[in-house]
Amino acid sequence: MPNKLKSSFVSVLCMYLVSCGSFEQSSNSSTYNTPYQSFSASPNPDTAFAYLHQVATHPRCANCHGVEEEGLHRPTVGDHRELHPMNISFLNNLEVRVSEGKFVHNTFGKPVTCRGCHQDSNGKEKGMPPGAANDLMPGFVWHMPPVRMKIERDISAANLCEMWLNPVSNSNLAYRGGRDDMKTFKKEFEHHVKDDPLVRWAWNPGPGRTPAPGSHEEFVSAMSLWIDAGAPCPSN
Ligand code: HEC
Ligand code: HEC
């Protein structure tokens, strides 16, 4: 469409929308155009999972979960999920283990790990490395998950759901249950999304980064609503 035509089309559309403003507000949830809006307007297990998928695939979460590209599991950066500069990959990961109930780190034999740049809080200026830590999970600092938790650019809601519910894709740190053990799944997933400083960071990502949609509280409540309904997966 030529630009001039396009802009007059847009302004006519705007006039139409303005004059119909009151009608738009009173009609049903199909007028909400993001999963977050649909969930806040009518919270149910389906809108809750759609919102969970929207958050998990948002660059603030997905960048750290990474992609498998150029032969390695790599974190991505920015809103367009470009590969992390400086050739950073899983080979630079900070190894986090649990020992006597505490998170401990192993950086032995690695020239540089995530921790070389990513500290306990965000860098003060745009472009500086983000960071996070808290007292709820002391020692759980900036690092990336195993490749089985990667979030590829086009992961569907159905695939994400299966991944979360499959105990085989669970962490090295804790058994998180799954479809066959919903009690552990509820306990672990609720704890993880509620207390994890890296999950919380997505709503406090530092200067120049768009936060994940909605709020951390709403994300936690969507997770509980979905799990309490038996964690139903969408069909696509
Ligand atoms: C700085 C990196 C980082 C960020 C940012 C991050 N995560 Fe993670 N996430 C991890 C790591 C590391 C693990 C694996 C922990 C383990 O091994 O138990 C993980 C694990 C998970 C798991 C458990 C998966 C499973 O199958 O057991 C979920 C769910 C999850 N993250 C969701 C999120 C969401 C949602 C966000 C954004 C709101 C997010 N993460 C942001 C690093 C991150
Ligand atoms: C040599 C320093 C350095 C190392 C080592 C490093 N990073 Fe980064 N990282 C940065 C800088 C600087 C940025 C900010 C880039 C920007 O905002 O444009 C960044 C940004 C990120 C982001 C993007 C946040 C977002 O949503 O845009 C993620 C995720 C990330 N790093 C993960 C990691 C992981 C995981 C490791 C270890 C496997 C790691 N980084 C190692 C310097 C580093």
C-alpha cells in the first residue's frame, strides 16, 4: 500500500475506533489482544497458560534459556534475541550445584564464566551486564539452564507445556515432578517462579530493557491457577 494511502487508512480507522470506544470496552474478551490482557480480564486455566507462554517466550526469560545455534547452546541478548556477543555459550556457564542444601559454584578450569560480568545487581547504565541475586535462594546467581530447557525462538505453547511437565527435562538441582507427580510439580514450580531471583529479574531488568509483560505477582498467580486446574496443555 502506498504510504499516503496507508496513513489516511490508519487515520480513518482511528476515528472509527475512537467513536466506537465505549462499544469496544463493553464487548467480550476477544477484543483483548495480548494473552496478558485476556488473562487479566478473565483468569482461567487456558488464559493462564497462554500468559505463562507469553512470559516464558519473552526475551527477558528466553534470552537466558538460550537457543541451540552454531553447534552450541547459547544465550541471546536484546529484544530480537541476537546471539550473545563475545561468543559466549554454555562453555562459559557458571556451574551451580547443591551441596548440603546450599547452592555452591564451581568455576575451576574456565577462563571466564557468566559471573565474570554478571553480578548481583544490574549494571547502572544501558548496555552494561544485568545481574540478580536474593536472600530467598542465596547463591542462585546469573547462569544458564541445561540445554533441555532451551527456549527456541518459535517454541509453541503446546511444546513449552510438554517440556515443563516432562520430568526428564527437569533440572540437575532438584527433582521437579511432572505429569506423574503433580504434588512435587506444584511445590517446585511455585517455589521456583515465586522465589528465583532470575525469574524476578525479568520484571526489573535494568536500564534500556523492556520488562516481561504483566507483573511478577500476576505471573505467580497464573502459574498456581494453571497447576491447580491439573496443568492442562493447549493443543497447539
Ligand atoms: C539469568 C538466567 C535466567 C533467566 C533470566 C530466567 N531463567 Fe529460568 N532458569 C534458569 C536456570 C539456570 C534454570 C535451571 C535451574 C535448575 O537447573 O534447576 C532455569 C529453570 C527454569 C524453569 C524450570 C524448567 C523445568 O523444566 O524444570 C522454568 C519454568 C523457568 N526457568 C522459567 C523462567 C521464566 C518464566 C523466566 C522469566 C520470567 C526465566 N526462567 C528467566 C535461568 C534463567
Ligand atoms: C565478558 C562479559 C560477559 C560474560 C562472560 C557474559 N555476559 Fe551476558 N552480557 C554481557 C553484557 C555486557 C550484556 C549486555 C548486553 C546488552 O544489553 O546489550 C549481557 C547480556 C546478557 C543477557 C541479555 C539480557 C537481555 O534480556 O537482553 C543474557 C541473557 C546474558 N547476558 C546471559 C549470559 C550468560 C548465561 C553468561 C554465561 C554463560 C553470560 N551472559 C556471560 C556480558 C557478559
